[in-house]
Amino acid sequence: MSATELLQDRYGASMMLTYGVPPVALARGQGCTVWDVDGNSYLDLIGGIAVSALGHAHPAIIEAVSRQVGTLAHVSNLFLHERQVELAERLIGLLGTDGRVFLANSGTEANEAALKLVRKAQGPDRPVVVAAEHGFHGRTMGALSVTGKASIREPFGPFGVQATFVPYGDPAALRSAVGADTAAVFLEPTLGEGGIVPAPPGYLKAAREACDEAGALLVLDEIQSGIGRTGEWFAHQKEGVRPDVFTLAKGLGGGLPIGACIGFGRCGSALSKGDHGSTFGGNPVACAAALAVLDTIDKENLLARVKSVGEHLATGIEAIGHPLIAGVRGSGLWLAIALSGTAGTAVAATAQRHGFLVNAVQPDAVRLAPPLILSTAEADSFIAALPGILAAASVVLVGQEGG
């Protein structure tokens, strides 16, 4: 047995199989490359699902985390420390408006905080949250209640949140669903797990207007799209729309677990002492990592790099002209290769055998969310290999159809 197979056996015997048994057992990483326990290398084009913003073993994160863990690793929520205050100040500054921050450990926790904030701010007379079909906001019970994917939501109902789902990107459907009983509209600027589906131009502004007319709050979930992923600090900044509540996670910590719920205006003070909490939220080590991520993106001008490399990658993929490729969606280094059929799993598995890690986010879409430090040369290596990957995947599909 290979080292991977041995570790997979141990995994299968000791872990809850909520992810099945993963196909690759990773041992280490450097930059945008990772190695498995058998020594095989891969160009990481998943980035821990849009988490590893600076890639693997980045010196800025190593230094910041090592310094912090050697000074103060944990304080709980009974005490404050400078890193959490500094991070909150930085995030508010990047958003360009007054706000207050609650720090959590993950995206779903950030969205749980947002849901409690909405309930507290709006009161019991507005029980409804409007969300998008195919939207994804997390797996915990509150976040799951506004996740628009029935197959993962319905087995765990009923929920404590009354949700109404509308087609994503349809302003008229959204407006008709928002009324006097609506507490909030909960949206992603681009559907992430739904297949990297950008909102049509003007959609977020229409959502803002519908909320303002009805007295509802606008909550934007930028757990995947935030922290430079699209070439902007935050995706909604392209639209010039200010939410009432805003959630972040994933790329913020560059690999360490951290999430943030930010409230603006009256939403910044809706939660009072005792209303919410987290023992590990705002952990000094995670905050130090997040500050290192923000510093590095700024100092190395990675937002411009994300735009240029992302455009180069998208253009190169579209130029291949393979019949399996229906197009490329997304922006920056958050892209989906749209497929002409349900070949996503075959393409991802074949890419792995060719030394590239990608993700079949939907049956007909392959997600690319590499580290923001991805180079043009690394993008070119994937573009050059993609025709062979698609050809091999097509053979697999023909075999499946004929089998």
C-alpha cells in the first residue's frame, strides 16, 4: 500500500465520513505548490477553498504567528488584546465607513452572528429572511436555514429562521419577496458554492433599494469573495453598495481559522453585552495571521496581480476552444470553468492525476480559487496542461457512458 492509502485507511477508521475519504493526503506546501505523503507535487488551484490567500508557508504568516504564539496565544473573551482591536480597525478602514466588528472562527459562525444581529435589530415582528436559491452560507443550523440548496438543508429542518428563497440575480423576484415582515435580505455578491455565478450588473443596488423601501436590512456574505479574491478588497465595492451587515472568513486568516461579522450604523450596536460570544473568536494568533495577510496584500500590490493574472488565466482557458468548455465565469482569481456537460468530477480527478488540484464545485463547473500570489507562469502551466486534461476526462466520460 502507498503512504496515501495507509493514511486513508486510518482516516476511514477514525473520522466521521462527512467528506467521504479524500483522494489526496497532503504533507506540506510551499507557495502555490503542495506535496502529498508519497512525494507527488501539485499546483494548488483550490487554495483550501479560497482560504490560502498567501499560499503555503508564507514567511509573513510564519513570522507573525510564531511571534504571537510565543507572546500570547489565547485570552478568551474575558479579556482584550491589541491584535483583535488592530484587526477590527483595519477592516473598518478597508470598508471606508464606520462599523463594529465581532470576530468568530469561521464563515458559518460569522453568519450565525449576523442572523442573531438581524433578529435583535429588527425584533419579532419581522421574522422572514429572504435569501437566494443556490446560495450557500454555512452548515450550522442558522446559516443552513438561509442556504438555498435543498439537498443539504431539508434533512435538518425545521429551523428557527423563516426563510424565503428567490432566484438569484432576478431583481423583480427579490423586490416582490421583500415586505413588511422581512427582517433582512441575505446575499452573496457572487454565488460561490452555487458555481461562481456573478450577480448581474445592478442586482446588488436593486437589493439595497428593495431593503430600504421595506425597512429590511441588507446582509452581504463575502466569506469566499472577500480579501482580494476578485481583485478588490471586497467584491461589493465594485457596485458601490453598502450593506448593513457584512460577513468575512476564509482568506482573512490565510489558513488560520477566523471569521468576522461587521455591523454598520445601528447594526453596529444592535448586540449588547451577553447577546453573543465565542471562546476562541478573536484569538490572538488568528488575528496576527489576518493582519499579516492584509499587510502583505497591501505591500505587494496583490490586488492588481489578482486582476491581471486572473484575466490572463480566464482568457487562456477560453482560447483553448475544447468542446467541453462552455465558458469562464467569475473575476480575479475566483473563476469557474463552465462545462458543456456534467463532467466536473471527471475533470477534477483527471487534473489531479496531471498534478493540478481543482474543485468540481457543481457537476458542470470546475472552481479555481488559487492563492492570490499565483504567478503568470504557474497559470500558464495549467493552461498548457488543460487540453490534455480535458481529452483524458472525455475518455473517462465515454467509458462511463458506455459502461
